[in-house]
Amino acid sequence: LIKYFSIEPNKIKVIYPGISTDFFLKDSLNIFKKKPREKYFFSVTTNPRRKNIISILKVMARNKAFFQGYKYKIAGLIREKELIKIANIIQKYHLNKMVELLGYVSDNKLKNLYRRAEFFIYPSFYEGFGLPLIEAMASRCLAIGANNSSMVEIMPDKRFLVDPYDLPDIFVKMKYALSMPGDEKQRIINLNFNYVKKFNWQRTAKKFIKTYVNIRKK
């Protein structure tokens, strides 16, 4: 707005959107650790190219030995043309047993996918906001985002920002997420959870009302 429309900064009010309170997992993840479960990391996408899913597949192909025992689950409706491309890449890199394309999932399944994942990864080339990152952190899931656009602003721990064009950097952050001590991981998850509490619709609505009232007074 400032750059392209020459609007004065003091005339701009930024109000963050929110996510459903259903995503916020109040209890610890111990309820899941009691049960044997599949080990996986997770992404949400409807646009694999912009969300940079292909780079994650390339990282896995280059480091198959490290990722043995883990699955990469991808949820979201993907157009048929893009889905064929992704399927071909999975076939090309012999990742069929390591990657699972889930397609559309219900809200309840989405919440469970976040909560049971080793980490959520979202190395998008550009985001208008990046709600899935907030959803992941609210679900007490370790989150990895890209170091561009809005994601820099909404990710509290900058160590988990990656260069989406740098495959070694993506691998280093994924490896760190899978290798860190449990107590350190839990500490980061708790910090992220407390940070994203501010992204709620009630707070968003109150800020909009306050802004409208102030405009009317002027």
C-alpha cells in the first residue's frame, strides 16, 4: 500500500486474522505418545508449485537414508494436472512408500494430522498470511516456514525459517526438527503455542470495531 499506492503509513492499520479455537490443543501431546503411531511430517497445499512441495520431495530423494522410517503426508485438494505432476515426481524419485497424498481431509482429521506430526513444513515461495502455520503451532506441532513475505512476521522462532530456494537449508531445518532433544522441542512448541493465542477471531473483531469507531470520530 505504501510502495504502490503512496499511502501514508499512519493511515494504515494492520489487523491480523484468526483461526478457529478448535485448533488450540490445551493439553500436552502425551495423549498421543501413549499409543504406537506412524512417524510422519506434514504439509497442506492446494498449489504444490507455489507452496514448494517439489523441493521437499527433492530433499527427501537426496537424503533417503535419513528419512527412512518417516512418511511425508500432504493434505489438500490439488488440481488434477498438478496432481499428475506430483505423482510423476514421486515415481521418478522412488518415494512411493515415503509419500502419502491425502487429498481433501475433514477439519477433524486435519487437526489430528497437525497434532500427531513430527513437524509441519511450509516452505512456500509467497504467502499472503500463512494460516496453516498458525494452525500448526496452535495444535502444538513444531512448524517450519519460509523466510519471505508474511511468514517472517508470524513465525516467532526465526531458526525455523528456511530459504525456499536452498535445498541444503531445507534439509538442515528438517533434520534439526527430527533430531532435537524432546525437552527442547517441547519448550519451542509451548512458546509457539502461547505466541499464536493472539490470532483469534474475537480479537480480530474487537480491533475492527475499534478502528471503525476511531474513523467515525475523525
